[in-house]
Amino acid sequence: MENIRIFIKENKKVVFGLVGAIILVFSGYFVSANNTNSVSNVYALNTADSVISVLDKMNQDQYLKVGIDKLALFQSDQDIEFKKLISYISNRVNRDDDAFGRSLLFIVRGFDCDERGDLDSVQYYLEEAESVLPVGADKSYYYHLKSVYMMGKKQYRVAKELINKGLVEANKFGDIHVKSSLLNNLSTIYFYQSLYGAASKCFTEVYDNYPKDEPMPAVLVNNIISLKLAEKNYQAADEFWKKNQSLIEGAKDPYALCVLGINKLQINIHLGRWDQSAAILSSMPDSTILPDFRIEFLGCKLTQQQQVDQTKVVSMIKSHMPWIVENYYKTILGLNEFLEYSVGENPDLFDLDSLSQLHEKNKQLFDENPEANSNHFRFVAKILKAKGDPDKAYYALKQSMDYGVQYLNFQDSITKADFTAKKELETLRATQLAYELELSSRKRISNYTYGLYLSGLIILLLIASFLYMQHRIKRRELAIANYELSKQREEKEHIQKEKEMNERIINMSELVISKSLEISKKLKSIKTENPLELDSIRRDLEAMSRLENTARPQLADSKIKEQGDIFDHYPALKTLSLTEKRIFILSVDGYKSKDIAAIVGVTPQYIHNVRSKIRRILGIDNSIHWESFKEKS
């Protein structure tokens, strides 16, 4: 561990590089996660500038669909923000020369034309979108627009086929928002076909699974409330209204506001809240009601008026005759009770020829709905009876009854169709779930593979770094060992040289001593006229002898340094003085007492005393030779 710490300290650049590589690998995952969060957050933004700032950070595969989805949110009630965002997307699509992007922009313009009721332009943009749509690209948006176009033309069977194709594409490419819109369209088709069970099932699924990151459109809530009202489940409609009140009150576009007003009117009227319904009616003048909802609104007004003053019902119908003429088919289905009452009060209120013309004008719609025909002929019979023509009245009533029987059969077929539609929905849902599970499995496998590769890469990096660090540590240990070995060699060489030098010094000193003593003896036998001079020479020679004696202990000290570990084996000897250690080490090395005395500069008796002291300390007798200590060490 210490070696690793030392390695890290001495190889900071390598370690930092390794850590940086690991961080770089992980950063790809975190950047992807952050981009996902950005996609989720963009739907909560309310201005085009804030959306654009997020889209700028996304790559080509991400920004386009997110931007298109956000355009759909701006399209209904934020015209300025819509124009800003579509301008940004158009510029970026042109800059990238993105064929798929151009196709989506054609689809956006097609939806814009659909809202304005310009079906010819919708068809044009559909053709343009299809012509530039790349092979293998996501077609869910294209099928979405085309299904809306077919719904506008009341070709519901074709629209359903297109919706199913769009759902397959939406699942394939993970377009959750398009999928929700397609399911909402499918629910609307079921509603138009009076398949309320299937419509309810489909609307509820859209509502329950609506993307959490996108504000739910008020029109979806309106559709669910309208469905509950069609099923005459007024209490459930009221509870659902209260549950989504904050969302409903945030609606801004005229279509949603009109539907909301009428739905709230119907709930209050059928639950007997007459004061509340009167307040709503006073806040909704006729001029604000869109043509598609005039008959429903008139029905609410007539019901309220009947509660307040029934005598004014006829005059109210008369004043709204343009609305009735404009949509006679819907009137005969929804207001037949008030029409029959008004005729009883005023037989001349309606002209039979005009009613026949209105019936013929809407022949296709009447032929498709026996209930409408039954109501029409019963209404004609009421007029004929009021005008005093019982024979024709009877004939008209018989036609009404015949259509009534057809309607009962029609209701049976509707019930069967509703059951079949619910089964189709279950099959569709099962298919979608299977596809979603497959996609989820693929994604999970992809994540596992990515994680496996990432883990493998990290393990390889760690193994490589470990081997590299181990190699560097071994090299360092080898370098340290070589350095210590060279130091030992140098030290031994130095000791050897010092030993040789000491021996030369000792030899030279002994030579000088012997010669000085010899000269001194000779000088004593020489007679001279100047004895003082001879005495001076003798003293100098004796001084030379003493000087040599001070240099001799170097030999003993060098041996102590060379064989110093002997004192580690015999710790009790560490208390000896330096002179005693010199005597001990020279004794161990085999020197005689006379030689030790000459080297250390003491008497032989002193050496004998020291040796005896050492034997006492070690607890040994004279049978143990001094050289044996050297062997043990």
C-alpha cells in the first residue's frame, strides 16, 4: 500500500490521466441522462425562446420531434410563440438539409389548415410530406394527420386503419405523444359511431397514460365528460369535472371553451342546479357559440326555459330557426321533444315542404341512422295531425314506427359493434404491450451490453494501470536494491582501503619506532662536544614514537565499524567503553595481547583485565576462544 501511495505521488500525470479516462467513459451515460431530463422539462416551458434554448443543446435525432410536439401545444392558443418556434425549426432543417424535418414541417402546416377547415390544403400538405419522407423514417406523424383528414371527411373506417398504422409506428419509434393523440382520435371515432363503451375504454386509457411531462389538453377532458353525458351518467361527469377543474379552467381556445360551457350547462341542468345553469347561459351569448355546438346549446337554453316559463319555448325555437335549418339532422335527434311541443302550440311554425327538403338534403345521414328517420316522420305526423289531416298523419306515423323497429335492430347492431370494438381495443392493447415489452427488452439488452462494455473497459484500464504500477514498483525496488548494493560495495571498498592504509600506517609506525629507538640508542653511545643538541634529537625521536601511537587505534575503529553487528548479538557489550570495545573486537579478530597493546596504546595487563570483565559480562570462562564470537556473529 505504501508503494502504491509513493507511486501515485511520483506519477501524478499518469494517475490523473487514468482517472480522466474513466470519467470520460462515464460522462457519456450522464450526458445522455441529462438530455433525457431536458426532453422531459421542455414540455413545461411556456415561451418559444426558452424552448429554443433547450433544443439548441439537443442533437438532430432529439430536437426535431420534441420541437414538433411543442409546436402542437403552441398551435392552439399561442400564435406568436408558434411562429417563433416553427421559424427556428425551419431554419435548422434547411441548414441540416434534413428530409425528415421537411416532411414534419409539411405535416405541421397540414394540421394548421385542418384547424381552419381547409381540407384541400390538408390534402396538399399530406402529398408533399409523403413525397419527401425518407424510406424507413417514422411515419406516425403522417398517419396522424391523414387520420384527422379522413375523420373530417367522415370516412371513419379508413381513419381507423390509418390510426392503427400510426400506433405501430409510434410504438416502433417510441413517440409517446403521437401515440396519445392517435388514441384520442380513435376514441373520437368511436364516440361519433355511438360506440360509447369502446370510446370510454379508449378515452380512459389515453387519460390514464397521458405523458406526465406534457400538460394534458382540455379537449381530452372535454371528450371524456361529453362521453359520460352521452351515456347519461351526469353524476360521474360532474365528479370528473371537479377532479380536472384546474386544467379545464386553463383552456383558452374557443373550441374548448365552447364545449366546456355546454358540458357544464348539461351537468347543472340534469342535476337540477338551475341557478348555476342560468348564470352560465347569461355569460354565453348566441354570438359566441360555434356552429358545431349550436344545437346542443339551444337544447340547454330550451330546457332551462321550460323550467322557468314553458310558454316561451315556442318563441325561442322560432327565434333560433336559422340554427335548426342549418343542422336539421342534429336538431331532430336532440330537440325532437321541444319540436313536437312547439308544433302542438303552433301548428304553422314549420312548413312540411321545407321539412321534406331538409330531410332530403341530409338523406345520407338519415339513411345511416334509423332513429333520426323515426323522429323526423313522427314530427311530420304531429304537424299533419295538428293541421287536421289524420290519414297522412297515420301514414307518417307508420313510417316512424317502421324506422323505430329498424332503430331497435340498429341498437342491437350498435351493441354488438361496441362489444366488437372493445375486443379490438383489447387486442390492439395486447399487441402494443407485446411490442412495448419487446422494445423494453431490446433497450434493456442494449443497456446491459453498454454496461458490459463499459465495465470491461474500466476493468481493462484498472488491470493495465495495476500492471503498469506493479512494473514501476518492481523497477523502483530493483533500483533501490542495486543502489544499496553499490553503496555496500563502495563501503566495503572504502573499509578495505582504510584497513590497508591503517596497516601501512601501523607498519610504517613500527618501522619509525624501531628506527627511532635504534637511533636513540646509538646517540647515547656517541660522545660529542654539544650534549644539548644530542638530547634535543633524542626528544624529537621519542615524540615521533608517541605520535604514531595516537594513530594506531584507527585500525580497531575500522574493525568496529566493519563488524559492528556483533554488538547486536551481544547487547550487554554495548555498555563497554570505546577502548574496551576496541580490545574486544581486536581479540575476536585474532590479535595477540602484545599487538592489541601496541595498537590501542595500553599495557598488556590492562588488556587482560578488560578480557576478564567481558567474560564476566557474558558469563563465559577461559575455555571459550575469542575467535568463536566471530563465527557466531
